[in-house]
Amino acid sequence: MADKSVKKKGFFAKVKGFFVGIGKFFRDTVSEMKKVVWPGKKQVINNTLVVLVVVLIAAIVLVALDALFGFAISGLFQLLGGAAA
């Protein structure tokens, strides 16, 4: 059986590799941020309005469902309470 000796990195080599990795991460991040196409003011306003309208519709639906289920539960309690009395 052949003995495979693997040379382990020393402490300082690991620390150096760590900081080299951090530097590469930030260089890659800057490179990717240069590729981003940012939306214009008109598109941001349009998207914001769409989000607000969708949130408003969702809130109205949730309030309506809450009221509907609340009336149903209170009616069920009245029906069961009236039958027991």
C-alpha cells in the first residue's frame, strides 16, 4: 500500500487564504453590481403603486373574511347556546 502524504496548510497560510477569499468576494461583488440595470424613477413609482394596490386588496379580502367567519362563529354559538337553554 502506497503512503499518500498530504501536506497540510499551516496556520498563517490558512489566515492568508481567508483574507484572499474575502478580497475575491468583494471584487466579484463590485463586478456584479456594475452589471445591474437599475429601474428608472417612473418604473419605481409604477411598481410601488402596484404593490400598494395589491396590499390594499389583500387587506380588504382579509377583513371581509374575518367578518364573515366572525358572524358564522357567533351565529353557531347562538344556535348552540339557544338549543342548550
